[in-house]
Amino acid sequence: MYDGIVQELIDEFGRLPGIGPKSAQRIAFHILQTPSFDVARLSELLTEVRERVRFCEICGNVSEQDRCAICRDPRRNSALICVVEDAKDVAAIERTREFRGLYHVLGGAISPIAGVGPDDLRITQLMTRLADGTVQEVILATNPNLEGEATASYLSRLLTTMQITVSRLASGLPVGGDLEYADEVTLGRAFEGRRTL
């Protein structure tokens, strides 16, 4: 749509997840039209992130060291492991300040359509972590979609052979939501996960 390098910039932003053509165009024009935007700093940060950030050797979370801050924290409950799909899920759970255990990042979810099977995820590393008998409960916190449910089901079957409690995060109605706008699956899960008051 635009000539040369401007279109290349828009196309490059459009390759990022969650950024559609309109958003990519807005970002590109924001950079072009904002004289105070520090392009050099952005470029520097992108280069530094590529060079310095790695994945924790224990849990798979992002870190600038071999072990992430959560795995290094002696105050965390090592008997609890929360299994998540991606490192961004760790951040989401940490914001709640409700969970004080450790994490295990799978690096995705089982998705036959996308060609992702159990061998493509960090399941072997999880089983190695569980082998020493320290962990008493594994909380499966995969996404409540088809792939996340398939992954949780696979892990649940795999873990039944061990003397470990396996639980799944509850799902259902969001706080502040209206029943009339909830879909059937969400309402069904809300009924399944109901609790006494």
C-alpha cells in the first residue's frame, strides 16, 4: 500500500502476534510522526533481549540467569508446581499474588492441527522434576481451549501413575459478567465447578 521501507516496516510489525494490518500501520506511523520516539533505544533493547534473555534451566520461564527469580526464591513452596503453557502465563498468575509454589512452562500446548505433539513440549523435563518425590501437587493451568484441554488431559493421564495430587484451575463465569452473554461451555463449566457457600 505504501512505497518502499514504510511498507516493509508495516509488514514487519504485522508479523508480530496479535498485530493486524491496521495496528501495524498505526505503530509504524506513530514511530514516523513522533519526533521524541527513541528508535535507537528500541533497537538497543531488542538486541539486548536477544543476547541476554534465556529460559530457566529448571522451569522454562524467561530469565537473564540460568535460573529464574522464582526458582531461586527459597520462600516458594517446592511441593507445588503449577504447569502453564507459556512464560506469559507465569506473569499472569504472579499478578494475582495467590500462588506461592513453583512453575513449569511447557512451551506450548498439544495441537495436532499445528503439528505439536507431546514430544515437542517440555513434558520430559516435568517428569524429571517430579521423580524425586518432593512435589505433592501439580496444578494444571493450561488455557481453557481445545489445545489446553487436550494437554491437561494428557498430563493428567500421565501423572495418575505417580503419588501426586493433580488439580486443574477452575473455569466459569467472569466476575462482573452477565449470564445472558455467557456461552454454553462457560456456563456448563461454572455449574461443574460450583462450590458451597
